[in-house]
Amino acid sequence: MTTNKITPKELWARQQISPLDVDYDLWNERRASIQTFSQMSQSCIFTVDVFKERYDFASDNFATIFGYNPTWIKTIRKQGDLLEERIHPDDRAQLIEHQIEHGQFIYSLPQEQRNDYQQIFQIRMLNARQEYVNVISRHQVIQKDKNGKAWMIMGVMDIAPDQTPMERIKRTVINRKTGEILTSAVVPTDQQLTKREKEILLLIRQGFLSKEIAYKLNLSIYTVNNHRKNILAKLNVDNVIEAINRAESFGILY
């Protein structure tokens, strides 16, 4: 995969936001509104300043639900990557990979379409009782600079209703203007699966063997095995378990 050749910060740097194009007086007023709303909400809310490359705000619920030091939360702008420390280490690595993939997708779009998308992640985080729980985290642009570039990102995190144990994060991308749910659009072109390959991978996930899949789909076992090889090659993995995990994280399988 090529995503390891660039970091999220390097992608955000492509915004090339000028200090002349951001109005912090305006943002301070809007931040105050978010802070007031967060006091009424049960969600954990945070904002990220793309221009200054740091967290801008985090709500008190991070201390209540996840056990963060309340003082650290109130001084989030000085704490660096504090919120990441309670994300499961495996999920943290995958989250970075997805952020890079999403950034590459966003920069492939015309400027006027780049802020239309919301990412929704299901990840594992340590709660205040030191237990890993499934969390849903929604990320989207909330404030643009004078030229329409993404300046402030808002995240809203909640404990997921589904607490089924998971080994990889789940990600969905939604176009907020059209309601379209994207899957393969954010997957590198060389890793996109055909309809038949997705069908076979779904059956593999359900526990069917190649000969059973061949019978079910009226294909030869030779054809099924060729599809299996292509799936592994496209997803750059060594076995079907890894293929299923990667396809789920891309949003290819549900």
C-alpha cells in the first residue's frame, strides 16, 4: 500500500491556509456556542484546528465517560495528541491509515466538493473503568477559512449501541449534501473489488468452502479459486481472514 509514504499532517499542510484567511474572533464566538451545547449533550465533542495542527476544544464528557484528567481536557490546546491515548493501539494505527486514504480521496475532488463529506468510525476506546468499549466517532468540517478550505473539524463521539467484540475499526463515508454513502470511492483504485469478488468474499466470511461457493454460484471451483487469489492480491493480504478484515474496514463488506 502507498499510504505509509505520507502522514495526515502532510496532507493537511496541502490546505496552505494563510493566517490572513482565518478569523479567530469569529471562531471564539462559535467555540463558545459549541461549549454551551456540549454542556447539554451526552456526547463527547471535540474540535481540531487544521491551521494550527492541534486540538481546539474537548467537552467535559471526555473526563466523565473515558476517565481523562479534567484539567487536561480543559487545556486540550496544550496537550498534543491527548485524545488518542485511550484508543486501542491497533485501532489507532488503522485510524491513521484511513485518515490518509480519506485525505487522498478529498484532494482528488474539486475544491468546492472537499468539505461535503462526513467520516463515521467505530473504534475501541478505554472507558473510565479501564474497559475497552466500542465507540462511534463522527468527523466533519464545521468551519472553513475565507477561501472555503477546511479550517476547523468537529468530532462527536458516543458509546456504540453494538458492543459485539471487534478486531478492526469500521468506517463509513457520507456525502452530507446528497446523503450518498460511499464505500469503494475511498478505496484505492487497485484495491477495489468486483461485484463477483465481493459476493465470494461475503460467502467466505459466512464459512463456505470453495467447492460450496462454486455450487452456490454455479461456477467452477477453478473460477472460485482464481477469484480468491485476485481478492488477496488486490487487498495486498496473505489470507482470507486478513482480506475480510481489510474489506470490512474499507466499507466493502457489511
